[in-house]
Amino acid sequence: MLLQAGYYTGSITGIYDSATIEAVTRLQADRGVIQDGRIGPLTMMLLYQQGGTFNSPRLVAPGTGDQS
């Protein structure tokens, strides 16, 4: 997803290495979230949005009953 979003240009290795952390940190910086280089729930949502190939997960306030 980092590659699709334009943040990663290397070979996909399946290893969460320094190049991956750098790409995640750049995405986080560009989107104004805490830059910790980790893919937490918010960063994952941003990746889904950037990539455009998946339906984005979203947060729903408890008790709203919104199931759409």
C-alpha cells in the first residue's frame, strides 16, 4: 500500500526495515499525524485512503448505530 500511495519506491521484501519506516514516517508527516514510523489504526486508515483500491475503514462513535 505504501508503494501504491507513492511513499515507497524500493523492492517489496515483506520486511519492515528502515526504508519502510521512513516511508511510513513521511506518510504520517504529510497527513499530520504522530510520526512514529508504526502502522497503527489511524495510519492504516490513511494508507487505505491514499491507495484508493480498498474500501476505507472508518471510526464510528459508540452508540450511534451507524453500520454503513
